[in-house]
Amino acid sequence: MTAGAHIPVMASEVVAAIGPRAGGHYVDATFGRGGYSRALLASAPCRVLALDCDPAAEGAAAALGRDCGDRFRFRRARFSEMEDIAADEAFAPADGIAFDLGVSSAQLDDPERGFSFAPGPLDMRMSGEGPSAADLAADLDEHRLADIIRRYGEEPRARRVARAIASARSEAPIRTTDRLAAIVARVVPADGRIHPATRTFQALRIAVNDELGELDLGLEAAERLLAPGGRLAVVSFHSLEDRAVKRFLRERSGDAPGGSRHRPPASSAHPTSFRLLHRRAARPSAAEIAANPRARSARMRAAERLAA
């Protein structure tokens, strides 16, 4: 894949799950470079409202708007703003909502964004606003850093990594991606599968963008925004995201794990509002993984909104 190329992951599966129809209103909650929006618009004479907090998405959105006219609308926004924007754009209720979680190929491939190990500023902000990863590395105490790296990166050596960061920043601020990667690599052994700093970078990125908090708010907004019969499709790329989506859909579908004679099942605080379209997460095809290796970790979960 060339730098900056955009290949939407599991786009055909997302479109099949959502099932666009003529005259329907659909929300692409993570526009990126427009892969899902284009696929939805091509599948039926419908309308799409796309959201993305990244200012870099605006150029691709403008181009798609020129191609599709009033069938397509774009707003720069977070998941937590979805309901207000859908109401403002007359897209409520929606007939389908798609999420493509995590960092995009375009963001990874741009060293100036700070998401990869290529030399660049230690930024990682998707919106370009608020504290950067460099700010977190500079300002958080060692205990809080370790907690973030353990919780969001699932890094077993989180305490050791946080101690190394705290020691290094006492000598000079950590402002670049390659310096942070080198610091982590000194205390996390290479295992031949992933870069030693992968989990630490993931953790800082999730914390900088409040990704899991926004995901929870986005799923709840989608639940309220979808019309009965509307479809939800969510593509995730790591276990923390997938677990959050799985937990939400199981709770809302009444499919939470059963109890035992020692531990009775917990009663759900939510009415049954979704029907799962698949018992298990769908995976990309072998052909898609061969064409786009970044798709290998993708999982899609989908459900249909009920009338509850």
C-alpha cells in the first residue's frame, strides 16, 4: 500500500449489514477518507451524513460532496455530538449507522500526525485540539502513566515503561515519536511480532483522544438515533474496542452471559433494543487481508434496532 492510500476495511460487509435502500438516511460516523460513505451512496439512491473530528477529512468530504450533491452531508464532529448534528441535518431517525474505529491508514502514514514510529512530533490528536501525547508524557505522574499504559495498551511492563519515560523526561522533554519509541524499546524486549512500543503508543493515542469514552457515547447515541429496523455496523481493530462493542450489543440484545447455580445471571438495566445479526464478529476475507494487511485485525459486529 502506498503512503496515504485509503482502503476501507470490510466495506462490502458493512454495506451488506446495513442494507441501504432508496430514500434511506445513513450516518457514517467515521468518515476518514470516505470509503464507507462512497460505498453506501453507490449501493442505493440514499442520503449519507458523515462525521469526523479530523480536520484532514474535510478535503475528501468536499470532493465527495461535489460528486454527490445534496445526497451527502459532512460535519466535523465527535461521536458524542452525533444526535445534535443528525437533528440539525434532518437525519433523525437514521436507517443505518456505520463506525470504523481507531486510527486510519492516512493518519498512520503521515509522520506529522505522530501516530507511527516514523520520526515526527509526538502529537496523536485526531482533532488537532487539546493536550497532545507529548503533553501527557511530560505532565502525568509516573503512577498515572503506568495506569494508562496498562489499561489502554494492555502492556504487561507498564510500570517499567512509565519509570523509563519519567527518567528520560527529567533529562529533556520527550517531543518526538522516535525518541519515545527508543525509550520504550530499551525496557520492553522485542518479540519479533510487533514493535516494542506498539502498546505504549496505542495507550497514549486512546488517552489523548478519549477513544473509549467517545465510543461508549457514540454507541448510546446510535441506539437513540436509529429507527426501528435500522442497522448498526461497527468495525474495530483491537480488543479494547471490540470488547466494548460486544458488551454493549450483548446488554442491549439480552444476550449477556448466563449465570450458574453459584452466580445467577445479572438482570439487565436496559430494555432489549437490538437484535444481533451475527452471533460472532465477522472477519475480513483472506483476499482482503492479502490486499490490505492492515485489515487482518478487523472485526465487525452488527445489529438491528428493535422498537423498544
